Amino acid sequence: MYSQLLLGNLDDVRLFDLTTQRLITRKVMLPAASTLATLVTRVRHRTSLRVFEALSRRLNPEQTLRLEAVLWVPEGQYKSTLDALRDEPSDWRVSDLYIALDKLEAVRALGVGVIDLSDLSSQKLRELSAEGMTLWADTLAKYGQARRRATLLAWAQHLERALEGRKSTPGTQSASP
């Protein structure tokens, strides 16, 4: 079950079915459906924690401080650095291109673009970066330490790639993480 979850993102029903099939194949007496459902939920939770920990361990203390700092609102501003960096203009103009280049410079200054995440599930990284792109900074700040750092790392790498893709041709879609 762990490997299935680490390699891809199966929904609970599919994971339940695969587990049931595996138990039948091994001629193990099936537990109650509620027991098996609880097991699936626990394994999913543990797997997520393992991914969060694996991602957060890749950050050095300096990168961690820079990532955590994007959650706070700078003095004299009305929104967090996270919210400011992920805002996209509705209409691309030359001035918007300069803004995008400034954002790219700010995201690169976080120093997390060099961290190799190729050994992790691209589906899980997409989910984490989507959370980083949609959730408010104060919501992310309430996450547990490992999950918050993992989400911010995935978000920063996704945003850096997206901004690099737009650097020369505004409005084009970048590759997914």
C-alpha cells in the first residue's frame, strides 16, 4: 500500500479495492470493511507524513528561513510575499513582463530551485504546489512544520518554472512539476 501511494495518487476506493484483491490473492481472511477503510486512511496519512518529512529535510536552515518568511506580511504591505508572488496579471503588457521578471528574481532568491525532487511522485508535488498556489498564507502558516515546508518548497519550484516559461513568451503555459 505504501509503495502504491508513494508512486501515484490513488483515491481511497481504488486503494481499498487493491488491498482487498491483495488479501484475497494471499488467501487472508478479509477484515470488516470499516477496519480495512480505517487501515487505508491511516496508511495514506502516514505516507503523506513521510513525503512531507522527506521534502522538508532537503531544506537547509537558510532556505527554510527564506521560505517561512514568504508567509508573513511585510511592513507597509497589505498581503504576504506568498500572495504577492503568485498573483498573475489578467492582461499581459510590457510592464507586466517586468513584474514577472521581478517575481522570478524574488523566487530564485529563495534558493530552492536547485533542490532535486525528481525521486518523488510528480502527482504529490503537483498537489502540494496547487495547495501553495491557492491557499492563503495564514492557512499555510497553520500547517504542521513538515507539511508547511514541503508545500512551500513544491510551490516555489513550481512558480520558478512557471515564471521561467513566461519570461520570453508571456501567457504561455509552463510544464507541470
